[in-house]
Amino acid sequence: MIELNAITKQFGEYPALHGIDLSINKGEFIALLGPSGSGKTTLLRIIAGLEVQDGGTVALEGEDVSRRKVADRGVGFVFQQYALFKHMNVAENIGFGLSVRPRSQRPNRAAIRARAEELLGLVQLEGLGNRYPAQLSGGQRQRVALARALAIEPRLLLLDEPFGALDAKVRKDLRRWLRELHGRLGITSIFVTHDQEEALELADRVVVMNQGRIEQVGTPEEIYMHPATPFVSQFVGETNLLPAANGAPDGALAVYVRPHEIEIVKSGGEALRVGNVFRKGGVWRIEGHLAADQRLVEIDADASSPPPASGETILIRPKHLRTFAQTGAEQ
Amino acid sequence: MSDTYTPTAPSPWLRAFGRGVFFRKRSRSVLPGFRLSLGFSVAWLTLIVLIPLATIILKTLGMGWDEFVRVGLSDRALAAYRLSFGTALSAGLVNAFAGLLVAWVLVRYDFPGKRVIGATVDLPFALPTAVAGIALTSLYGTNGWLGAWLEPHGIKVAYTPLGITIALIFIGLPFVVRQVEPVLADLGKDVEEAAATLGARRGQTFVRVILPAILPALLTGFALAFARGVGEYGSVIFISGNMPGLTEIAPLLIVTQLEEYNYAGATAIATIMMVASFGILLLINLLQAVTRRRQA
Amino acid sequence: MSNPITASTTETAPVRWLLIGLSLAFLALFLVLPLAEVFAEGFKDGLGVWKTAVTSPDALASIRLTLLIAAISVPANLVFGIAASWATAKFTFPGKSLLITLIDLPFSVSPVVSGMIFVLLFGANSALGPLLREHDIKIIFAVPGIVLATTFITFPFVARELIPLMEEQGKDDEEAAISLGANGWQTFWHVTLPNIRWGLLYGVLLCNARAMGEFGAVSVVSGHIRGETNTMPPHVEILYNEYDFVGAFAVASLLAGLALVTLVAKTLLEWRFDLHHKGAH
């Protein structure tokens, strides 16, 4: 469906993307996950044609669209700040894409309005067609923006931090709703986020980006359980960086362990001096320093038994090891 | 009462403090000087602005309807209104286009010398009108740099309504540019990008997305330029030629009446001009209210 | 640029340069050319003639009078502007928005009408006329009339700059100062004034430019008495109407110089202190 081939982009002196290769299948729901400045939004905008790559090609459905203007790519784009047209009502916003078509392909007024109403139903905003964007809540506006992008029947839907401007509760509802909608429409979609939880919850596959490069592409399970690089391990989920000596295979220099992958043992573990202990959802979060080198380690311990007291020394051992043949330079 | 602190609602803590220390009942603010500053402002406003302006109303009311109509609606006066409003309207329209163009270029594009050019736009605000008036007259006169070039082509500018319009274009341009500029700058790039992703061509985006968003500001700029143009005197009288009935603008007619000590005539003309101006401004405001209503 | 397609929200280079070219041509034709004409005509016959023209007794008298008028009107409106903005920005009271609207009133009145109202009020045929004559007080066709008309014309300038500025700054700082024991004047001098000084300067600058350059209102009330009631703009008019073009443009070039200084200072203030200005007058 989408083939990105060696995409590079430079903003002045600052390299934003270093040769991105990525292929996405029809109907997939893809998350571009990364910290700010990782190039994820730039990549999304290049796919849309809002930004022009310096090198490389973008192919949609086997067709090289690298030199096609944004208006000719047939790509739906949802903006972080909605970007609704304030002077048009909701129905006019949704119908905009149809109304700017060349005269020969343009549906008549009534057909455009009917299509808008239909999409309003799809995004569960029936009857709000005559409202103006200023009269809607943030969540409603984002759904109008989505309906507007869907109205042109895009072959690809791109969403730039679609929930970024919403508050936590609305975000969560909208997230669930969007996943259902994707399930129903099956339209190939890519969304950009810096929120790993959002990426893991929504996407079929997650593309983790850092400093203009792709670190890993994989299912949420793969990304979380089998991070390919130290960066992924640290960026997705919480991670402790332990010295490699702790039973690591030969050659490995650093060991990454998730807080819930560390167990408290009676003997044969590393000594840890307990600092803060607090409840974190269903588990105890124990923060402490290794006796050996004072490094900070976070542990999630079963909350059914009482936690160790602050100041106590306990023995810990990783249940599961992840090693990278790199130093901890990226910590 | 909400617990959020706003400048107009002093925090409970400060209010309690204020009561304890100052015993101010009238203004609940702890800040001093309310009576002094307001009293002085209102007194000064009344003396310098309100009382003098009220004399127009008094004079008009004391005139009697027949006389008011005789002077205020004489043929000469009617011709002057037509000229003043007509040229102000034409200049306003030219400025609406040119001002939009200049604002667009200043906001959207980068080019060498942009800042200096941005500052030039304010020249008509800073240059005394009489100076502009003689300079334009000299430029467009028969021997002027532009006049010498235009007149052989049959375009006569000095001492014609065209000359008046040019003077009013000079005066009015910054009003439009300065109104449109900030709105254009605030207009998010993302709406234009959204239009592009939906398949709109650049021209469609301009007409359907950008123009409606800046229309209220453009209208305000036009209205300000127009209102200024109707009352403008200094930059116009040199280039207008001042022929009664032909190139005599309404403000000049007022001056002429005053010079003849015909205060009633001057007042009648001034009143009609002001009523007409306010009427037109009101109309533009209404138009604006319609365009702006939904974008709040 | 290796790639022929451009970003989606700008025009292609040729269109861009066409629009830039068009607007520069418009500005050059309508704004810059008249300004250049003033200096070209003023210095046409050389520096010596220019100097003679601007140092003639009548010219010097008009310069002196212009400075005098500005020296009265500008401080008067400065004090008013500070008082009005203090009252409206730091306090709420009924009729506040009406007050702000009324302050702007002089902007919507034609300059000649601004002069006319003082003629109606103090002129020979006015109600006050006989009384003034009796006490031998001359207002119209004399300096007091010019001061009044100029003050009226420039009335909103300072207030209009300061009111939004002070409103934006709120009154937290002042309340903090008061709570620390400062009195009203101390608070104003040490807290408010430093916060508003650049906006104040900006307003004074524009006010001064208009005060020195006002023509319509002043010509109505001044009576055009040479060497006595002519400020610089009416003096330019007289010289011009007498076909003393070089003299007229020489004095005009002084006023144009003032305009340029004003523009430069205004622009510097805007750049340096990030004052935002919409629809100034």
C-alpha cells in the first residue's frame, strides 16, 4: 500500500530524517511513536505532501507520488489543532473537499449535504451540521475534522497527534472510538503520537522513531516485550538499566529490565537499599539504590503482600533480561 | 463567586487586606487614585471634546429646518457631498485591494528590505497632510514627474476628482494594511494545509478559506480609510482645484463658509457629513457583525 | 531546490515575486514618490536657498509656534492619557466602555470640523464672543485656539496606547506594591511607570507628530496671520499659494524630516520592545 524509500529531509542545517524506509500494508493502523524532534511529524507531512522530501520516494498503491501536489494525493489529514474553517458550519466543513472538486466531478449541493449528514452520523454528531466550530467542544471538533478528512474518501488517513489538544478523559474515549471506527472502515491509517500508551493501545504496528531514524517497527507486543534497541526499551515503558555483570551473556555491556521483571529474592540477588515506596495502581512501586554502585532501580512488587520498609536492604534479581551490545550512553 | 482571580475581582485575601487598611467602600480595589484619575479624565474629556462637539448639535438645533435644508442641501453642497463620498469610496476600494496585497506580501513572504518597507506603510500617519498635499500636486501637475508623463496620454490628475482619489489613497492605505496584517499573521497555516489536503487548489483556498477569515478586518480597514477620506482636508485641497460644484470637497466647503462667517451653513454641512458618515459606518458594522458572528 | 513542487501553503516563486513586485511598485508610487518629491523640490535650488527659506523670519516664527503648540498639547494629553488609562485599566465602574469610546471620538471627526467647533464656541458670532471681546481675550485667530484645536485632534493618541497596555498588565504588581506599604505615587513611579514607559513613549511620539503636522483644524482657527498664528503646515500652504514653491517645499522638508524621524523611532520601538500595534492612527 505505502512504500517509503530512503526518505531524507533537512531543515536548514538540521537533519530531520536520515533515509527512512518503511512499508505499510493495506488496512493497517500504524503509529509513528517518538519524542519531539524525532522526525515523526515531518515523515507524516511528507507522506501527505505537505512537506517535500529532499531525497527518496513515496509510493501509494504502487504509484510514485513523490512529485504529486498535496491536493492530488487523495490523502486525508487530521491536524492536531483541528484546523476547522471557522467561518463555515460543520456541514460546510465536512463538504468542503467535495465542493472544491473540478466541476465535472463535483456532486451537487444536495448530494454534498447528504454526504456530510452521513459522515456526521458516522462520527456520532447527528444534527450538529448547522453549528459553527466555535460552538463545539474539543472532542467534537476533532471528530468533525475526522469526518471532513473522510469525506473525500481518502486512500490513506493521516492523523497528526490527533488527541494532543484534548484533556485526558476525552482523549481516552476518543481513542477507543477511533479504534472501533478503524475496525469498521478498515482504511489504512497512520497516526503520530509521543504517547507510548496511545501507540500501544491503538496501533496494529508501531514505528518507533528517534533522531530522524526508525529504531524499530513491530506489533505493540514486540515493541514492549522485545525492544530492538536501548532507545526503544527506555522510551516505551519503564526500564531499569543494570550493570552487565548481572548474569548477562558475554559481550553485552548493559542490561535493561522492566520494573515488573525484577523479583525480590531471599538469596542470590543484588543488594538494594529501599528508598521511597508507594502504591502504583495494583502494585507497590519500590524505588531504591543498588548497594554496589548506588544506581537508582525501580521495582514493581506484588501488592498482596506488605512492601519492604524504607531504609531496609533487600535482594533483587531480574526475571527477564534484555541486553544490547551497547553502552548505556543513551540513558 | 468563583475563586479564580481576575483583575476585576480582587482576591479575597487582598480584599480583606484592603478593607482593613484603607476602608475604601466605593471602589473595592486596594489601588488608590480612582477618584482623582477618573475625575480628571472625565473633566478633561468634557472640556476638550464633549462641550466643543456639543456646540454642533446646539447650533444645528437652533437653526430651524428650512434654513438647515437650504444651506445643507444646496446644489453646491450636494455636489460636494457626492464628490467627497464618491472619491472616499473609490479610494477605499483601491486601498482594500492594495492594502490586502501589501499586508499579504509583508506577512507571507521574505524579501530583502522587508522591515524598511513595512515601516514605510505608516508614512501617511506620520507625514503632515499639507506636505503630502503639495507633494502630490507637484508630482501630478503638468510639469511634475508623473503629470508630465500622464497628461500626454490624456490622463489629467491634478485638479480633477482623480487627483482627489489619489490623495485619499495615500491617506487611507495604512488603515487597511494595519487592520489586515495581524489577522493574516494569526491565521494558522494548518487551515490552509487542511484545505490543500482536501483537494483545494491555491486559488480556491484563498477565496474560500483565507478571504472569509480576513474579511471582517478588511472591512474595518476599508471603513476607517473611507471615514478618514470623507473628512480629509490637507492632502486634498492642493490637488483638488477647488472649483465649486466640480472639485470642491465638503470639508473645503465648510472652511469656505466659515471664512464667510456663515457659521450656520458650515454647521449644517458638517452635521450632514457626520450623519452620513456615521450611517455608512453603522452599515459596515452591521455587515461585519454578520460576517463575524460565527467566528467568535 | 531540486524538487520542482513547492510546499502547499505558499505560491510558486514567480507568483510570489510578482506579488512582491506589485506591492512594492504600489508603495513606491503612492507613498515613497511623494516623500521624495518633497526633498527634491525643497533642495532643488541648492542648500543655500533651502537655508534662506527655512530661516526667513516668518518661517522661524512658524517653527517656534509649532514647537510651542506641541509643547503644550502633548504634555496635556500625556497627563490625560495616564489618568484615563489608570482609571479604566485598573478599576471597573459603570460607563467604562462609554468613556473609552468617547476618548476615541476625535478620530472620527473631520479636521476642519474639529477646528469649526472651537470657532462656534469662541468665535466672534458665538454666545461667548461678546464676553470674550469685553475682557479682551482672543482665542480664535490666536494661539489659544490653535492649542485647543490641536489638543482636540491629538486627544486619543496617548490614552489609546496606554489603555490596552495597562489592561494587559493587570494590577497584580500595583497591588503587591501597595501590600508592601508603598503609597499611591510611589506605586505609580516605581511600579506602573517602568512597565508602561515604552508604550508611553510610543503614544507621545505619534501624538507629537500629529500635533506638529496638523493642518485642517489649525487653518480653521488660526486665521493665517503670518508670523503670528501660522504653524508650519499653514505656513507651507501660504508659501505654496503664493507660488513660492521652493520656500513651501523647504519648510515642508522639515516636516517630512520630522515624519521620517518619527517613523524610525516608532519602528525601533516596535522591534525592540515588541509592541504590537493594530490599526493605529
